[in-house]
Amino acid sequence: MPIPVLLQRLLSGGLCLLLLNACGTVPPRSVDSDAATAVGEAKVTAEGNSTAEARNKPGDPLEGFNRAMYTFNDKMDRYILKPVAKGYRAVTPKPVRRGISNFFSNLREPIVMLNNLLQGKPADAVSDLSRFVFNSTFGIFGLFDVASKMDLPKHNEDFGQTLAVWGVSDGAYLVLPFFGPSNLRDGPALVVDWETYPPNHMEERSTRAKLLLVETVDKRAQLLDASDILDQAAGQDPYVFVRETFRQLRRNQVYDGNPPQAAPPAFLFEDDNPAPAAPKQRPENAPASSP
């Protein structure tokens, strides 16, 4: 394996830990509202349960493995990816970074379009195709996002969400080395997303590796501020916080920002002894009942 490809895969791991706070958009939501909802709900969950209770929460039977992978990915991000991203942001002007981000976002439009078709949303798929055409032409290979100004909103769909629409349950929580938070449904789905990403099929392997490396560093640079927020909000057990944030975010994405309301806890409806009925008041002038 060429060294640039190996390095790119190593660097991509830490990125996934922070994508939880800034993944994609689904109309009419924005990135900030989607991430804020997930983080807020996760914080409530973390604060409403003790650490011991959170660790024993159903859906995390692989916690031992997950925590080891979380630590590995976190160190990879702290000591490799984050410093590189800081240097990239320091030497690259903001307009150039924006153009690079737009370019890679445009390359992912075919993936989004395909998944919208598989999910039975042809109108969104047509919108995705229009975005790709307009940004690739008038936007100069996607460097400028002219489609958003034409009321063509950007969607965020992947094969994991498609499987969810088809009725596949998420399964146990899973932290993947290099790729970060996932589950038994979304983890295998990454293979489909990887194979349908155009740069992965470039014949020139050196160019392909450089593109993927630049994309990874650029995405991590976009999340430098978000990582500080994550450190402040995570509390004593960042693993639990990231886990709950991931779950909430994926739920919002699967339901296009409108997830069904979860049923209230059963203990709220436990049968209590009914309060004694208040005695009826006798009118002041009413005669007393005969014995």
C-alpha cells in the first residue's frame, strides 16, 4: 500500500469522532440545527443518568472493544490530524478553503442522489443531480456553490440511512478503528459509500491518494472549533457523550430531521393509589337526609 494512502486512512479516523457535530444537511434543517439537536439531547441523556447506568445502557454490548477503539481514534486525532488541520487553516486563506470544501462536497452529490433514489425520493434525487450539474459547470468544477443560491438545498444521504429506510435496525453501537462511531448497520454500509465515491475509482493512484488526504484535512479543519465545544460538553465520560450524540444524530438523519416522538418512560404511568374522593358539599339550605 502506498504511504500516502496509508497515511490518509490513518488520519481519517480522528475525523469521524468529530463529524457527529457537523454532518450534512437535510432540508429544511441546517447543519447547526441538526447538530445542536443531537448534542442537546445527548447532553440531557448523559446528565439524566449516572455514568454506571449509561455504561449499562442496552445497545452497547461491545463496550470494552468500543472504548479501546475510541481511545485509539482520539489519540490519532489529537497527535496527528488536529495539528495538521491547524497548520492547514493557518496557511490557507478562508476563500480557498471554502472552494476546496465546495469541490469535495460536489463530488459526493452522486452518492447522495443514488441513495435518495433507493429511498424512494425521486424529487430529492433530481435536486441532487441539478446541484451536481450546475455546480460542476457554472460553479467551475464545484469550487463555487451556485446551486444553493438557486434554491437547490444540499441533502445528506448515505447507504446506512438507506438501509434504515428499508427497515434494517441499527443494531449494537460500534466504534470502528479509523472511522469512529458507527453501528452494526452503518459499519458495513461504509463499503458501499466508499465504492460509490468517484475519486476512489481514479486510475492514477497517486492523485487519488492526494485528493483523499486533502479532503480529510480540510474536513478536520472545518471542525476545529467544534472539537473545543465537544471537549467542554462531554463532561466526565466523553465516550458516553459521543455515543449518545451519534445515536441522536443518526436518528435525526434517518427521519430527515423529523423523528417520531419516543414513548415516555413507563414509570410515568405506573398505577398509583387513587386519591380519596372529596366528600360532596351539601347546599346550605338543603334539608338533612332522613335516617
